[in-house]
Amino acid sequence: MLFQSAKTRRNRLFRGIGLATQLGMTDDAEDPDTEPAAIAEPLRRALGERYLQYALSTIMHRALPDARDGLKPVHRRILYAMRELRLTATGAFRKSAKISGDVMGNYHPHGDAAIYDAMARLAQDFVIRYPLVDGQGNFGNIDGDNPAASRYTEARLTSASEALLEGLAEDSVNFRENYDGTLTEPEVLPASFPNLLANGASGIAVGMATNIPPHNLDELIQACLHLIKTPDARDETLLNYIPGPDFPTGGVIVEPPENIADAYRTGRGAFRLRSRWEIEEIGRGQWQVVVTEIPYQVQKSRLIEKIAELIQSKKVPILADVRDESAEDIRIVLEPRSRNVDADVLMNMLFRNSDLETRFSMNMNVLIDGRTPKVCSLKEVLRAFLDHRREVLVRRSEHRMEKIDHRLEVLEGFIIAFLNLDRVIDIIRYDDAPKDALMRERWGQEFARAMSEGDYVPPAPLAPDEEGTLSEVQAEAILNMRLRSLRKLEELELVAEQEKLMEERANLQDLLDDEALQWGRIGEELREVRAKFGKKVAGGERRTGFSQAVEVAEVPLEAMIDKEPITVVCSKMGWIRAMKGHISLDQELKFKDGDEGRFLFHAETTDRLLVFGSNGRFYTLSASQLPGGRGMGEPLRLMVDLPNEVEIVDLMIHRSGQRLLVASSAGDGFVVPSDEVLAQTRAGKQVLNVKGEVSAVICKPVEGDHVAVISKNRKFLIFPVEELPEMTRGKGVRIQKYNQSRGRQGMLELDGGLSDLTTFNAELGLKWSMPNGQTRHEKDLSPYIGKRASVGKNPPYGFPRDNKFT
């Protein structure tokens, strides 16, 4: 709402500028018919003053909290309106619509929806550490659901809000007129505890913002007591009592202590906050992680959605499932993919990739004395609160002394009436103006006689003036006295009350004259608040813990997965699956209509698979992440970023230390170590550079000392593997030479092109399958051995007509 309001005001300003320009209201434009005294101010100055006025209004009356009571105007007005409605913590509830309506009509002329949202926030125990509104009904939840409409919910004050309002009727703070001048409202609340730090605050003003985390009230009061005892205490000393924020949702702060100290000293900083979790054994060696507390201001439903997305996108491959088993408390179950997974490694991966770890930025920008915005340190904020409490104490004491003086004056008049009862009755009975007669009467002689006879010994000089007359207040009080009070017992009670009040007045006077007594009284009041809301009370103990962020080294995925045999099946159209166990490789399998099998081999769940595409890129898959073999599998292109126009050249198991021979259709290639082709992302890793009509067509493990290659025009060539360079990326070198010819459209085309190649040991010879089903073993291949990049010869007798070695 703040941004919308600012935008609306800005648009109105711009529209005003355009209108003023059309009317000629610029710095140099003047109306010749206008008198000099009525000349309008320059537009630039007018806009500047008005926007500055708007900015100050936003800062002081909307966005920034007051350092004294920690409240923004809307929150202060809500609590005051609820007090006026007598919605005490032990009283009845009232409809939220009634409350927001009274606030809007009497004190806060803004939208009732904004007022209700602000009130609902004060009632949410997952947002406010010490809720100030006791809500009945649906006031939202930690999942991010909005509160029910104001006509369905009810509310009243809490004990904490009553502590903020305590003393409001004793002239402890200044009051000002409301927006229409019909009522008055407090400028600030008396605030019996440091609410600014206890409940925190956040807001965005014009050119500045604030974001203060909540803290533990018991720790805050201990720091205040230490600051009263040692006014020159340093911020570092206060951290012995306030180690850090205390969020209502708990969690664990893993920020280093030196960073926390620097943040509280400067008023700006950040805190790393992690979820609280534990390992839960579920039998048979299985376990699961249970998250019991999540970071502050994180929506639980959105958090679970994010973790589910991580599982689906395989960004956290060692996590198998996430479940929300929360009821009144938080319970998020994280199921690892294998019992061999290290829990610390799993959680560190989730901390990096989800909101299980967040960073709360602190900016203690507050209003000092309700007027000046300033980024304060921890000590400055506590000092502002304590100074406010001292001012409240002095004003309450002075107000109480005024009440006592008034009562003493009345009591002295009553005592005069009792000592001169007959005369008072005569005046009231026979005089037409008894009030004036009582004030004209001289009572000094009667006092002297009563004192000489011992009937009355006043504890202090009495109020009547030197002539012994009654004041107007005393005369009015005597006339309003009831007849049943005219008895001896009442006189004794008046004397006892007078003595008690005189003693109280003397104590108050001593308090006002001695600053040390004032701070002692403030300390006593803080201890009373601590006894009511401190750590010994239910819910008052610290919820957020502290720990060190121990970074766990990444453990290979294979080390956390149970090693089980599987059979990898991939169809011609790229649908891949993993069947349990090592099935027979000649077993008949089912595929989708129009599809057939292409790759079928045995593997283990701990293996990593290499996919080589016709674009020369290698992609890496984890065998443990392959879909089960009950269905037809899933498209491999959904697991890696393999473009639709790119064909799958080969699919194999990665063997560490192995060397691969890659080649393109143009006959270029090289040898690459298999460890250099592993990809860390879905986008794969470019190894063989190809462009234009050229594509990658071969990827074979190097298993011998010679390379045998055959072209599409049946030219057979053998050369040593040593003649191929070992590279990690590039186009490679020429493996076999092909003639070029002009095509029908005049383009140069290769006469042939690479068809297939393999590696073998020259001593053992080369084998290939004959068309009749037999296998030919050619041992003497010396006639075909030549230099790399030569054309080659016709293949040996019986070589397959499809120009393939297998």
C-alpha cells in the first residue's frame, strides 16, 4: 500500500507539473494583472516543499517506529482504541470489524483493510514475539494463508499490550488532537518494557527503511538493569546479556559473534538463520530428517514447494522426498535417497538451495523522541527507552502528587466540618447561600480550641489560609458529603487517610528530588515486568539458539547410494529407464508404438552415465536417478538440456581413467580422458567442436594400440593410436582423407565421410561379423596400415557391407 500511495502521489505531482506548464506557471512566468503581494511561488520550490512535507509525513507518521514504545502510529492507535473499548486481557472479545471501524473513524483515516491487516499482524504469534492482540478466529497461519474477514474474527488486548498502556490515564505522556480535532490520542505510549527490540519492526519510508528483529524480553530487561547500574556500559558488554535476536519461530543463528557485535554497534548488519532439525530413526537402519523450526518470515508452504522443485529438478539428488506432517507445531520430514547419505551433507545442500537458511538484514533506523530518524546502536535504543521510562515516572509522580494535594485539601475541609459540625449544620440549614457562607466563616478559633483540648492533632499544618477560611473545593466537598458520614468512625478514617497520603506525598517528593531513587524505582518496575513475561513464564524462554556454520565437504554421490545392480534401457527415440537387477541382454522388452530398443547394458546404481550428442557435447546422468523399469521410462531430453535436433550418438558408463576416441562425420577426431568429459550441469560440456553440416558420429573407448577406420565409400585404414593427440576440447586432427566433389547446387561435398572406427591390438588382429552369421578373424592387417589422414584401401574380404565393425 505504501508503494501504491507514493506512486499515486508522484503521478499527481507530474500531472500538476504538466498543467502548470500549460498555464505558464514557471519560474519566469508572471501575470501582469496580479498584484506583487499575490504572485505565486515558483513551481520548483512548491513541488520541493510539498514533496518534503510528504516525505516527512511518511517517515514520522507511517513507516518508522518510535524508539520509546517501538510502535508505528497505526499500531499505537489500534491499541489505544481497544483500550477505549475496554477490551482488557481478561474481558470479553469484540468483533474485529468494530475495532478497525473505531480506529478508522476516530484516529486513523485510512482504509479499514490496512488497519485490519496491521491488527492481525499484532495477533500472529509467528510474526510477533510477544503478541499485543489476542485474536479469536482465523488470523492467518505460518503457511501464508490470509486472516479471515474482519466480520468473522474477534480480538482483545493481551497482558503485554496492557503493560504498554499502563499509566496512560496518569498524565504520563502528551496527548494531541486526532485528525478532525474531536478527540485526543497519545503521542507515545508509556511502554513498561522495550517493545521496539522485544517485538521488532519493519517499514519502508521515503529514502530510508527500518528492519529490526525481535529479541528476548528477559535478556532485554537484564541489559536495561545493567545500563541503569552502569550508564557508561559499552555495546560489547550489553552483548553478554543480549547475545542476539530471539525469533518467534525459533531456528538457529549461525552468524559469527564478531559480526553480531559489529551489527549491534553500528545498527546495521545481518544474521544467518537456519532451521532446527534432528535425525529420526525409523527402524531397519533407515532414518529421516525432521525439521522442527523454520527461519523467521518464511512461509512453510512455499518452503516445501521449493524443496519439492529441488527434488524434481535433481538439484539435490540425495533427497528422495519431502512431507509436511505439521499440526500445531512444525514437522517437515525430509527422506534421503539412501541410508548411506550423510545427514550433514544433505542439510548443507538444502541450506544453500532453499529457504531452510535465510539472512535477516538488520537496520535499526528509528525515530528518536518521535521526531528525528536515526540509525541507532543497541545501547542508544535501550537508552532512549530508559530515558522515556524516567520521564514517564516523573510525570506519573507529579500527577499523583497533584491528586494527593487535592485529596488532602478535601480531607482538611472534612475534618473542619467534623470539628464544627453544629455550626456547619446551621449554615446549611438556614443560609440561602451555604457555600458562600461556609467560605466566609472563620474557623481558626475552633481549630485552636480543638487542638488545646486534645480532640485533634493534625499530622501537618492544615490547608485553611491564615484567616481560617475554607476554599471553594473544601466547601463544595462539605456540601456534597452524605449524612451517613457524620459519625465519629468516619472522622477517624479521614485522619488515617490523611496521614497515609501525607506519608506517600513525602515519598514522592523524595523521589522527584533524587535521580538515584528514580532509577531504583525504574529498576523495580522492570523486575516486575520480568517476573511477568520473563524466561520463568511459559513461552518466555529463548527460542532461537546459536551455533557455528560448519561447512561440510562435498562427498561424492556414489558414496551415499546403495550399490545395486540395474539394467539400463534406452530406446531409439530416447526414452530411458533402469530395470532392477542384471537381466538377460537378449530379453525382449516393450517400447512405445513406433519405437525400438537401442542401448541395453548392465550397470550399478552408483555409476554415472555419459551421453554423447551429435552436437559434440557430453551430458552426465546418475544411474540412481533414472526412472524405474515398470513403465516405458522418461525422455532423456527432460533430464538434460539435449536439443530436439541433436541425436544421441552413444550412451555408456563412465569409467575413471578411461580414454575415449571421439570423431566427427568429416573425419576429424582426437582422444580425450573420460574424467574430462563429466558435466556438472544439465547443459552438458562441449568437447568435440562441430559446425555446419558436420556432426559428431563416433565415441569409442580406446582398448588397443591401433585405430581401424572405414569410410562410407569403403576405404579401410589402420594407423597407431599414438598418432592421435590427446585433448580436452577442439576440432581434432584429420583421421582419414576424403575427396571433395561439387554437388548439384555447386556446393563442395565430401566423397564419402566417416562411417565407423574401432581400436584393437595389432598382435591379436581384428574380428568382425560375416553376413552368413560367422565371425571372421583377420590377424594379418599389415597391408592396411598407413599414415593417419591417408585415404586407405578397400576393406578385407568379408567385411560387412554396412561399413560397421560391430
